[in-house]
Amino acid sequence: MTHTSVLAFRQPVRITDGTMARNNTDMKLGERSQYLFKLLVERYIADGQPVGSRTLARDAKLDLSPATIRNVMADLEDMGLIMAPHTSAGRVPTVKGYRMFVDSMVTFRNLSHNEIRLMESSLESDDDIQGLLSNTSKMLSDVTRLAGLVMIPVADRRALRQVEFLSLNDNRVLAILVTNDREVENRIIKTNRTYSQSELAQAANYLNSVFAGRDIDAVKARLIKEMAAARDEMNNLMALVIEMTQKVFVDNEAHKDFVLAGQTNLMEINELSDIERLRALFEAFTQKRDILHLLDQALSASGVQIFIGEESGYEVLDQCSVVTSTYADSHRTLGVLAVIGPTRMEYERVIPIVDLTAKMLSTALNSRS
């Protein structure tokens, strides 16, 4: 791999958030309040302990009385940027506070030459695309010590090669679908009524003769549009063809997937160590649906996108932050890669890692095309 991706990393990281509105960034903090707030967030991220006024006074190295600092902290709490967990005398950032910190205060950390070389070497193997994506997710996990994942690209075009229908009992049909010359899918679907094997063969013959080699989504859209307009005049064969098309030619949504590595790293993080919370999070990783929906949101964004806590819209991720970036080949955006960790994340380090990894993966994919 060349070092063009490293040069690209020297450009500013472009960040967008995981929400439609960014009301909290409209807040105006005085210079002193902003400085103390930034120190508080950085201290909490570093050691995970609520930050009190004495600790903040020591870190700030300013000639300010503890009472002055307490007043600033009270103002920050009134603005919803920090909060007191339980009965602690210290304060921790809220999601709103993290958002302000990430949007306007974080100072990105330069990655070392050794870190960059480690990242590059993980993407230099001769593995197939699946292996490259797996290596990428593992590298993200190893470097950040969090969970790393990469969305597997979904082919833009699934060409129909052949379809066959076999009658089963209880109004069920086995559909055998061959796409893109080699991909075979078997699906059992429930039909509106019982069809004979002869009827099913006629429907398959029609689809194969008229639509073989065409994009499946286009076939589905055309048939449903044309036949819906003439439903009253539709004969039994075309009614069957429409029903099969709607139920068999599903959208690409069903084919989306991702590779995940390092989820066990999350077990070592105090904020996520509650057994019920971990069980729910690991179940979300297994079922994949909610994670994929979140990645879909990131797919349409450019640059690095960050979902902090409840910004994701999924309760299971309320204690997590997800840092994402798209990756592409020379023609189009292919997917999204991400790091998942606690809201108390080293944003100054994780954001550049995600940004650089996306550029490196894009470079690796372009070199194979």
C-alpha cells in the first residue's frame, strides 16, 4: 500500500453528528467556562471518575478560587452540559456536553508512525474482499481496544439468471433463485392460495424467458407497476407472477451484513459492565438489524459521523458512542466502518483512526479493481 492515505489524513477530519439538529452547538460559553468545561471532559475521559471543583482547580492551573470554579460548574450544569451522577460531589459530561466537546473543542491526536504502519500492514494481505474487511474490523478493534466493525458491500446490481418454484404443502412454495451467475438462494414463501406444480413452472418459465439477465429490483418494480395498472385484466398466470415477484425478489436490505471484532473489549469498560446491559448489546450485535439501520444512516453522510448515546435512536446504545466513516472504491461508496465504545471514549484518538482506516480501506479496494 502506498502512503497517499497518510497524506490524506493530514487534511482536517470532517465531522458530522448523528442528529438532525445541533442546537447545543449554538450555545455560547465564555472563554473561562469553555476552558474549564474542556478540562473536565478530558479529565473524565482519562480516568472515568466524576470531576470535582478541587480537581478542576488543580488541572486548570489558574488563579481561581474553588467557589468561582463551583459557580462555573453550576452554570454548566444548568446548561445541561454536565451532571452529578447519583450522590457524587463531582460532575460528568452529559450527551449534550459530549456533543459540544466533539463538535468544537476536541484536539485530534497525531498517530505515531508505528501506529500508522500497523494499520497499513493489516490491509496489505492478499486475502479476498471478505478477508480484507475482516482484517479491517480486527485492526480497528486492536488499535482502539474497542469494538470494530465493517459493513459488507451490497452489490448494486443483482441480475436474475434463473428462478425455479417447487410446490410444498400448506400453501408454501420453495423458490430457488440464481443471481449474478453463481449466487444461489433458497426461500420458502407462503402464498395466497395453493398452486399446482404446473402453474409454478409456467410462472418460472415466464420470468426466465422475459427477465433473465436483468436487474432484480428493476424486474420487481416494472412488473408491479405495469400489472397493478391492469389488475382487473390480469390472467391467473400473471397474478401468480406478481405474487412470486413481490415475495421472492426482496430488496437488498435482506442481504446487508457486517463483520465485527473486539466486542469482548467492551466487557472491560466500567460503564458497560452491567450484565443486563452487556447482554442487550451483544444481542444487538447478533441480530444485527438495529446496528445495520444505524450504519445505513451513516452511509449517506460524508466524512466522519458520530452518534453519542441516545443520538443513535436505539436504547441498547444509550451508553455507547459510535464513530463511523464511509469507504469507497473509485466509482461509488461501498459501505461504512465504525468503532463502538462507551460515551467516555478517547474521541481525539478514535476519530482520526476511523478516518484514516476508511481512507486506507478505500485505497486497498481501489488497488484491487
